[in-house]
Amino acid sequence: MGTRRLLRLQLGVLLALTAVASVALSVAYDDTHRRPGAVRDRTAPAILKVAAARSALMSAHLAARDHMDSGLTDEAGTDETYRTQIAAAAQSLSQISDQQVAGEAGERTLSTVISLLDVYREAIVQAVRHAERGALGRAWFHSADTILNRGETGVLSRLDELQDDQLRELSGQTVSTGSRRAAWQAAVAALIALAVALVAVQWQLGGRFPQRLNPCLLAACPILLASVWPVTWAQGTQRLLEEARGELAGVVERQSGVRAGRGLPEGEPDAAGAVIAGAPEAVTRAMDATADRGTGVAVIVAGGLAVAALSLAGLQRHLSQYRFPS
């Protein structure tokens, strides 16, 4: 093959591989670093709001039960603890509607829960109002207890269902899926191919020209080696995403299957409330640790342009010596 044709082929290969490597690395990197913001701003708050509503409902129910058992019920109605907790639950549920991440199924479940909560509150009011009449008050409280704890259709079970949907969404944002791993494998493969091409071109040029090393191609090598940093940053971000998922899954697991009744494990829901209170800070801290890595895509693109420019400059100086095909 003539020297000029070889030089043009080498240049085309280097530019093509540089473009492929830059695009593949940018896409994989951007996908990894777009996810922390979604977890921090939408998914985590939605999961924690459901958990807070669940904890508040259990606290309210226990407060109502204790108030009924105390024999101190009168025309004043429910006690302050119940009113505070039921208001907190209602507020959390209303805020979830603005941060819904579980799709249409989640919206339907949430709408049903809010409707059931109104029925539950009325049943508690009636239970307290008729507490002095013994059986009637107990019947109303049993009705409220059923609305809250019943099998698959009670409020708590429906909140469990909503949390499951939210966790599936969280997994989609935090798990390194096969397609995501494939994107990173493609990016790494393209970078390796580009490195091999740079070495091969450097070797071929050394065999055809007096100067053994092309300074421009030599300068492109450390830029290419610097691509290890975006890969390392992405690996760190993925670890933080998995930590956040573990933190949030732990909150849900702590509450899963727990019912607001006499069989409630000792320390519930106070222990659950403590876990919920600590989770937002842990998740936010993990996701904020990735914030300064968001500019990595611009760095990758700039590096790709620099490698392309150096490749063009390095081979153009030889092409200019061959103005006619040989």
C-alpha cells in the first residue's frame, strides 16, 4: 500500500475509534450520573413519605387503642397523640401524590389508601364517641382495625404494595443491569481498541519515517490513559447508588408485614420512626457525593476532541509530504 493511502487509512481509523470511544464512554457515564439526582429528588422522598405515613398510622392506631382502654374517653373525642399522628399520616400521603414514582398503579393504590383513611378516621371517631357504651364502641374500633390491618385490602397492606412498586422503580435506577454493563463494556473495548491503534500507528510510522516517535500521537496517549478516571468515578457512583438502595430497602423491610395491633413487636413504631428519620440524611449524603462528577461528560468530550486533533495534526505533517498519491 502506498504511503499516502496508508496515512489516510491510519487517520480514518484513529478518528473513527476516537469518535466511537468518546460517544460510548459519554453515554455510559451520563447514564450512571443522571440516576443519583432522580433517586435523591424523587424516588427516595416518595419511599420515605410512604414509610412515614405507615409509621404514623400505626402510632395513631395504638394511641387510639390506648385511649379506648384507658376509660378516659369523653365528649372531647380522640386524644392529642392520635390527632397528631393521623394528621402526619394524612400530610405524608398528600405529599406522595406530588412525588409519585410508581406509575398509574401507584396512583390508583394511593387514591384507594386516601379514601380508606377517611373511612378509618370516621370509624375511630365513632369508636371513641360510643366507648362508654361498651360493645358498640368496641365494634366501631374493630371496624377501624379491620380497615387498617385487613389482609390484602387493608390500608397497611396497600401501602406495602405501593412500597413494592416504589422499590422496583428504585432498583431500575440503582441496579447495574445487563444493558448498562454492556454499555460500559463497549466503552472500555473502544478505548482499548483506540489505544492499540495509537500504538500500531506509532510503530508503523517509525518504520517509514526517520523520526521514531510522533510527538502528537505521543501526546494523545496520556489523554487516553486519563479515561481511567471517568471509569473509576462511575464505579464509585454505582457503589453509592447501591448504598442508597440498601438504606431505603432497609426502611421498607423494617416495616414490611408489621401490623398496628396488639401483636406489634416491642419498640414499633418508634424504632421504625428512628430508621426513617436517619435515612434521608444518609441517602442525600451518598447522592450528593456524586454531584461534582456530573461534569465528567464535558471532560470526556473535550478529551475526545483533543485526541482527534492530535491524531489529525500528527498524521497531517506526514501527509503534507505526499501531495500526490504514491
